[in-house]
Amino acid sequence: MIREDGPRLALEGPLTLATVAGLVEDGRSLVASADRLLDLAAVTQVDSAALALLLSWVRAARSAGRQLTIVHAPAPLVSLASLYDVDTILPLGR
């Protein structure tokens, strides 16, 4: 689920292969419409699909000339990003 509060977007629950498909397009539209702060504090589970989702949103934001900042990234997501060597591409803050 994506919650929007001004420029802040918050994701809640699991970000896994079973859940991200429903978030892709809505998120792309939101990150392309304004500079955004994406809060992942309420994300409960991640897998490589979470990385794919976030990478697609980063691309959409950059293509639209927007800034996407990701905060409160869960440790497993940071580990996956490092494992797949995309930690320098994703703006993952803790």
C-alpha cells in the first residue's frame, strides 16, 4: 500500500514478488509528478522484487526530472542492494 502525505510517500507491508505488481504503475505516476521522500519504515518484508520496484521508480523520477529520496530502508533491503551491486544507484537512507 502507498500512502501519500504531501511530498511524502510511505509504503507499508511486504514488498515481495506477490505484492509489488500492484504498486508499480501508481508509484511511477506519483514519483514522476513531484520530488518525493519515500519512507520504508513500515515495510515488513522484502525480496529482489522490492529492488526492481524501487529501481523502476528511481528511473521514472529521473526521467521526469524529479528527485526521489528513500529513507528508513530496512536492513535486508540494504543488504540485497549491496549484493546486487545497485546500492550506489538506489538512494537508500537508513
